[in-house]
Amino acid sequence: MIRNDSSTSFNAAVDDKEIVIGIPLDKGAFAAGQRDGNAHGIIFEIAIRFRAARVSISEKNAAEYIAKLLTERKWDISHVKKHQDFDGKYCPHRTLDKGWARFLK
């Protein structure tokens, strides 16, 4: 996010080792493609390394962190949206390829 020359940003990036907060969770980030998602959502990037084992760990870490936030906020699973829900982009593509319902579960 520091090195990009676009206006895209995220609240949290999750990979196979850590969670990095880019913009505080109570502030809007710009990535969803629509104002509603940007202003009222928490934008996550699943930072995926190319090895399959790391992809699974990154997704698992993201799912666990999202579940924690849902519990803290007393939100149900309907609050979890993907980039595709806002602008039609097939994203997060690796997660969608493996099944969105699987990720939510």
C-alpha cells in the first residue's frame, strides 16, 4: 500500500504468518469499488504466497480473524462480502475457485 501509486487501500492484510493493519478498522479504506463497501466495511486483503500450503494457511488466518471480528461486533455471517459483491470483479479469485461457501464455513 505504501508503494502503490493508486488510491487503493485496505484495513487489514492477512497472510500465512501475520495480520497487518493498514488503516484502522474504524476508518474507511478504498478497495470495494463502491462507496457503501468502502465507507461501511472492513477491507481485507488475503496476501497469498504462491505455494499451495501457504494459500491455505493465509485463508485460514483470514477466516479466523474475520470470525473474531464478527463475534466482537455481534454481526452474523451476512456481513462478510467479497469484492465481487460490489463491482462484479471475480475476486478473491483463488478463494472463489475453491468455493465461497467453503470459505464462509
